[in-house]
Amino acid sequence: MAHGPHLTGGGPLFLAFLGAYPASMTLITGIDHIQIEAPGACEAAGRAFFGDFLKLPELPKPPVLAARGGVWFGLPDGRQLHIGVTDNFVPRTKGHPALRCADLDAFARRAAEYGIVVRADTELAPLRRVFLEDPWGNRLEVIEA
């Protein structure tokens, strides 16, 4: 039997998929933060979208990093979402973070109130999820969990 990463037959990736991967089997213990790229002068739009619309609290950036621009937000589970300024910015339309919400219908209603278009996706049913774009055209996914 071949050993190594695979998603079937009880291999390491299958166990990780099930949430049964013991922490002692890896050097990585989780995710600390995710970073989304944005163009310069992105702070106001970032605060409106991630702060006002998504209701995420803004976190202070360390002074040495604040000079670079961007803005940071806290997630309810203690992780962070960072908006980082990128020279020659190009929106990410494939790779994306997937955020969680408790009520996808309430999320979609709030998005409509803010004029934000969400696209429902049923490809992974019964998992409920939508896709949308941040103010700079980056793809985001929101999953009901």
C-alpha cells in the first residue's frame, strides 16, 4: 500500500479532512491570519467592507508595519484578517479565503442592504455557501457553518 498524502483510504489528508489529524503528527498547529492583497489607499474601503458590512473589529497594526498601509481585522475565533497593500495590484479571482457565518440567509440579506452582490453556489450541497468580491475585486467565499 502506498503511503503519503491522499484523500481516501485513511491517509493523512483524509484524516485531516475529517478533523482527526493529531497535532503531534505535524509541525503546523493552525492558521494565525490570512492576508488579502489590495491597492494603495485601500484603508477606507477596507474599513467600510470588513468593519461596517462584516462587523469585524479593526485591530491596531504594529507601528513598524502601519507605515506600509493596509488595515487589520479580528475574527471571532481569535484569528486575524489582514489587508495588505500590494504594488501593481491585481485582484485574486481564483485563490480566496473562505469565511464562516452562522446564518447564510441573514448574511445574504445584509449584503443586499449594502449593495453587495453574492452568488449562491450549490456545487457542494448540502454545504451552503456564497461567493462575493471585496471592494478591490478579490474573490471571497462565505460558508454557513
